[in-house]
Amino acid sequence: MSNFKLSDGTNIFQLAISGDVQDATGASIGKWTTNKDNQIAIQQEDGQETTIPVHWKFNEENQFCLLDSQQNEVFNFCTIPDIRPKFTLRNAILEVRPANNHPFIFDVRGNWDLNDQHQLLFNCGGVSSILDGILSDKKSRFIYRVRDRNNARINFRLGFAGKWEQVTNDGIPRLRFSYQREADEVGVFEMPADGKLLIENGMNQFRYVYDKDNKTFGITLLGFLKIKENLEISYSLDKQSARNGEELVAATTFTFQAAFSGNQFDGDLGLVLLKEDNTPGDYHLSVTGDYTGVIGETRVMVGFRFSQRRKGHLVTRKFGIGGAFSWEAGQVSYAIDAGGGMVELHLGLDIHLKDGGDLNSKFSLVSADGQVRTITFLLGITF
């Protein structure tokens, strides 16, 4: 297998990517790995131990390299003919398998971050690397996908186990991901400001999206959407686990207070998030579904019906939009409690009325002249 040479100042060692070590004459003398200080650690067969300070870095081509103590490149693990390396993470520790068909693995420890260009940063012993890849997943996981710029056959996924957290600032939702590090330490990725949290059209799942290289990427956050009468949104993210049962994404719940942003009950449900002072902000969300009538505890309400795919099944939910009917100059309106103002409903199109109060008081509407009218049809629902 391929090898590289290092010196401890006295002896020259030849280190193979299989983990074997030879001396300057080519005689086998032991094995090598890395220690917690990211040094090369050689365990010789005679019991002697040797450590050699080195540095580790991903170069501009997303290739993993060994540098000497002066930061000169010694070996590139991604340019070995007919051999592909493998890179994975465990508790944010980089596990390097120099040859994916060989069992030898060594660890490299460092600090991770995410910059405003959605590039993954790795700092190891003061040497910084920029991994230019894609943050993308369909199951809520924080997975960064990287490809060797010179060899498309070398690609790898760096996955961080942790928990999504909601941060709302002045009505604008932001996300952070707290990930597990070694020895119960926690690291944090702050999602860049140009990323956006939205409700995916048709699926009604939250999704974090961003644009890069004229394309849109992101992470679908699998969960259960609930909306209350006062238009409080809660979104319960599902726990995600590996095949061995290891938790990859913890269950958590996002909560937002919204207001009705439309001017009519037609099409999808348009919402705008409220700021800290309970006034509508500029951040809009849209829920795919249709308007319908809802019978509440005390009155008939304008309602909204939407569906989600849950574990292979389509689950449909319906909720009433808090408000009250009013009658003025022959026109029926619906005053929304949750900051949406007045919305007109059209007789014969959106709503049907008849004289009298033969139904219970939930269906009653008092016109401007004091006459009791009964709601018999509302947004496609006959009562």
C-alpha cells in the first residue's frame, strides 16, 4: 500500500496507509495511529513509543492532507491511484479510513463551524480548512455532503448528531443546531441569515432552504404541524435514529405566533409571524390546504383543512380560525381575532343564510336590523 515518510529528528519512518510502520531500511517495526493531540503515534514491536507532531487539513479541492510541523504537505490521502478513502464522524471526531476496503482507521480531532456561504469549517491545531459542499437531507439530519473536486468518485457525508433549536428575532425565525462532541461537550451551528425556514408546499413539512451556486438546497424537518384557533403554530420534530438505535436528531417542538395575512378565504392559508410586541412582521408562511366550515364550542367558524404524510399514511387535520361573523349593509364579514382584521364573505358564494333560528345558537347570525339568520352553508360545507 501507499506510504509516506516522517522523521522524529533522529529516525526516519515509513508509514503505510494500512497502519504498518517500517524503518528507513524497509524492515517492519510496528504500527501507527493518532493520539488525542492529533500527533502521529508509533508503537514499535520492541515496546518503544514515538510521537511526531503533525497537522491535518482539507485543501481547496476538498482533499484530506497530512502536513508536517511546518505545515508543508507530506501526503494527500485522496490522490492514491485506485484507492478511495472514507471519512465519517463520531461525536464530531473525524474518523479517517485511508482505504475504504481496509479496516485501518485513525481519528483526528478539531473544531467545526458553518460560515455564511454554507461552507463547513474545520480547525485542527490552529490550521483551518474550508470544506465546500452541500448541507442537505430529507430526514432532519445535519449532514454535510462533500465531493473531491478532482475525483468525483471520492465523496463522503459528515453527519452531526444533535438537536434543532428555534430562535425567533423580531418576527424572523432562525435555527441553530446543537451537536454532540466528545466527553459530553456540545457544539453549535448557527444557520446563516440568508437561509430561510418555510413550510414546504404540498407536504406541509417545515424545511430549511438556502441558495448556493444558483441552486436551492436544504433540510426537510420531518414533524407534525398543529395550528390553534388563535393561529399559534406548533411543529413537533420527530426523533431520528440510526439503524443501531443511536440518536441522530432529538425530538423537539418549534412554536410561533402568527396572524392571518390574506384578505379572502381562498387558496392556501397565508400567515405572517408576529414580532415580540405582537404586531405582524414581514415573515410569511403558507400552509397548503382548503378553507371549510368548523363547528366550534360556541359558534360556527371559518376553518382550514390540511394534510400531512405521517409514516406512510395521510393525516388530515382541521381547525377553526378564531373570529366572529358580523352583518353590515347586507354584507357578511368575518372579524378575525388573531390580527387579521375584517374579511368579507360573499352571500351565495362563500356563505348561505336563511331566516329563523331553527338550528342551535352556534349557527345564528344577527343581521343589522336585528333579524336572526341561520348559516346553512359555509365555504363548501353544508350544515
